[in-house]
Amino acid sequence: MALDRHEIPADVHAGHGLALVSVWVGLVVWCDGERFWWRTGWDDRRQRFTYAWHPAVDPARAARRVAFRYGDLRRKHAHPEENTS
């Protein structure tokens, strides 16, 4: 999996024509064979989630973008045992 290159553990599940990759709390990546997409935030004005997407033909670059999002979320929501410094 492309996320392995970024040393990001993930669980992959498939069914109903979709692959779902559980990466971190609040970071799930879906793929329908044409594109990957994941939540990037919340739009207060529209009261809905915002998403990023990337073409499925370029999984390495999609993984890089997901890795950036993963890093952001880890910094914001680290496990309590990781906050010992």
C-alpha cells in the first residue's frame, strides 16, 4: 500500500464497490476505483464537511497528501501517552 512508504499504519476494508482505508481518528479514505477522497474539515457556513480528492491513477501522490493530513491530525489529537513531554 502507498501509505506504507510514509510509515502510516492503516486498515483496509472493501465492499459494495468501495475501498475504505481507516488511517486515524477522523481520517478515513474512500476509493471507488476512479478517485480517493477524505474529509479535510468543516464548513460552518454550509454546515457540512469539506473533502479533498485525488485521482486513483496516482496512488503515490494521493498517499503523500493523506500523509500530510495524517500529520496534521496527529499533532492536533495525539494520544495522551504521546503528550508526556
